[in-house]
Amino acid sequence: WEYQVGPSVGIEAGDHIWCSRYILERITEQAGVVLTLDPKPIDGDWNGAGCHTNYSTK
């Protein structure tokens, strides 16, 4: 699954990503779930299933 951060402007986007990552790590820790930020954690042919970033000008 995925989660979204934003909207953010400029360098603030990096701050929001780091904060959201910290919060996600704490939530998964409390829930007893293993978190990985590896875009392809399982070997194999995963065409199009990599880490991606979407940008919007609106």
C-alpha cells in the first residue's frame, strides 16, 4: 500500500517526508508490523512496481 504527504512547497517537502517516515515507523513498531522502505523487497520480475514519486503543479 502507499501513503501520501503534502501538499508541500520547496524544502518543506523534505521535512514532511522525514516526519511522516518517523511517524510511520512508530506506528508499525506499536502494531508489531515489519516496515521496509525498499522499493522492491521481494526478488522477481516486478515491472512497474518500483519506488516512484508524483509531482503536481496544481
